[in-house]
Amino acid sequence: MPKDFLTVADWSAEELLGLLARAQELRSLHRAGQRPQTLQGRTLAMYFEKPSLRTHVTFEAGIAQLGGHAIVLRPDQVGIGTRESALDVALNLSLWIDGLMARTFSHELVEQLAEHAAIPVINGLTDRLHPCQAMADLQTIANLMNPRDATICYVGDGNNVVSSLILLAAVLGMRCRVATPSSHRPPSWVDKKAAELGAVSGAEISWFEDPESAVEGADFIYTDTWTSMGQEEEAEERRKVFAPYQVNRRLVARAPKAWLMHCLPAHREEEITGEMLDGDRSLIYEQAENRLHAQKAILERVMRPEGVE
């Protein structure tokens, strides 16, 4: 089992399904008012370079519900790369705490922290990947059907969310369609890694430029904001490029039984209409709820590798 949770591609199908099973168990316990104290006395540091609602609240609440404690670290307080090197920050934190969750712009920074830290490092989001979101999405899909029987179609920008979704599908042998302009596909390394993993798992990952063809017969239609953090200057141009990829009544009519997914925050009437986002086929708040339970499972697994009693 890997020390860190930086990408789902580092984990085997068996390990990811084990995390899913524990997340489902934790969700049931939570709803029954039970809080297993599996991380009692353990401390998680949370380093945030980017704004956060779901990641911050679910990690801080999650470790508290497991009996542990969280410390928030701000970039201006720590100064990685200016005040101190990633090496020194990782070595110091390893002396004091039991785990680190980092939400950063640079994926390389999270990799550096993990390389030098003796404690586990969890990727809370980088410009390259969002593995915790992928695990919450897996749990959301699994609540409705066997993920290996599902056809998932992502429509929109080839960003960190879909990169992790593709890698998850590749590890688990799922069917994943991606509809995005050729100019905004996920990076080529995602294609290469997914092909490598899919050759073993039997995953079916396909690419489309036409969103209507892509969603035909899909069980889940997934979208995300067209402009990610750090791309604000491109917002107007992106609206033009992605206009044909809006998830709206016309597009969903091609897959009328599909469930709709969005990792949030959403820009209503841009990547998805309010009618679809707030409709009875929308899973957005279940996805958000499952961030708590999926991340609790991850916290347990990496911060208590000896297992949960």
C-alpha cells in the first residue's frame, strides 16, 4: 500500500475498492450517529494555497469525527519556496504530526512534500489531479449501481477532475467517455497512463469532440467549471470555446435516464443550466456529502496503516 494518496493511479483496484467499502461503512455509521474513534490523538496539518469549501470542511470535520485534530497552515504563514524549502517543511512536520493534506497549484510541490516527509501526504487538489474528488464520485456512483457496469460521460474542460476520473476508470476497469474540444483535452500523460492501466483492467476509455454523441446512452453525465482557479484571465475565451458543451435540457435528452454530476463550485448557466443542476436527476449534494466519507476512509488508511479494529 502506498504511503501517500497523491493519485489513484498509485493504488491497485483492490485497494481502491477497499477504500470504497470503508467509505460506505463510515457513511452508514455516520447516519446512525456513530463516530468510530479510529484516529484518536492523531493530528493532520492542512496546507491551503487555493480557496476551499468542501475540501477544508470535510477534512477538518472528518478527522475530528474520527477522534483526531486538524491544524490549518496558510501559505503566507509557512512560505514554502520563499521562507523555507519544501524539504525543510516536510522534515519539520514529520517530527510533530501524523499526516499532511495539501491543496496547491503545483502538483510537483505535493510530490516534493511526499518525497521528503516521513508522514503520509494526501493530495487535496493540485492543478494536475483531484483524487479525493474521484473517490467521492466513485462512492456516489456505487450507491446507484456497480461502477464497473456504469457508463460515465464527462463533458467540458480536460482539467484535474476529469484526469483523476480517467485514471480511476483505468485502474478499476470502468467505461468512461470524455467529450472535450481537441484544444482542451487532458494532458497526454493522462492518455498514456490510462492506456497502460486499462490494458490490465480492461477499462474502456473513449474520446469525443461531439458531446451529443458522447452522452448517448450514458448512465452518468459529469461536468465541471470551464475556468479553473488560476485561469480567470481566460474566462471569456473559454466561454466561447465550451459553449457547445453546456449540460442543458437538449444535451441530457440524448441520455434521459442519466444522473447528473458536478464536483462544485458550479457556474449556473455556463457549464450547466440551473434547471439541470437543481433537477431531480442531480447528484451534486450526494457527491459533496461523500467527500466527507471517502476522505475519512483515506485518512484512516494512510494515518493508521496497521488497520482499523
